[in-house]
Amino acid sequence: MSVAPGTAPLAQALVLSRDMLAAAQAADWALLAELEARREPLVMREHAPDGASRRQLGEILAYDRESAALVARARDEAAAQWQAARGRAQAIAAYGEPAR
């Protein structure tokens, strides 16, 4: 989703956070990283200490928690697949060794 020029930084960051969640749901890790890099300077700015800013920051944090959970799940699945493949490779190597 594109953000209209002139949109407030937190509003832009909120749109990018939604897009980041969609990227995580699609397992598009490159897009997720790109969006996060675009969002970072927006959230690092100083923001008005008003209710609207707090609400938007809360929404951004909620999207971040959902995205982080998806990233953690994908990481754990990749680690399990790697471990299983490593175990198979070790078993194949063991059967290929001459008997002593």
C-alpha cells in the first residue's frame, strides 16, 4: 500500500506496519525487511504526546507483535528443517563409511 505524500509520519508508519504484517503473513522476508527500513526513521522521530499519537503507536506495536510471532514461527520451522536435513546427512554418511 502506498502512503500519500504529506501524510503524518506516524500515519505513514502505521500503513507500513500493516504492510509489514502482510509481508510476514506471505513469508516475504525481503519485503518485510525493506518495509521495516522505510518505517524506522518515521517511528524514531519525536511525536506529539497526544492521544492520537499514543493510539497510533499502540497499533504499530500490536502489528509488530503479530509480525514478530510470524517471524519467530518461520525461524523455528526453518531451524527444525535444517536440523532434520543435517540428521539425514549424518545418517547417510554413517552408512557410507566402511565397517571397522
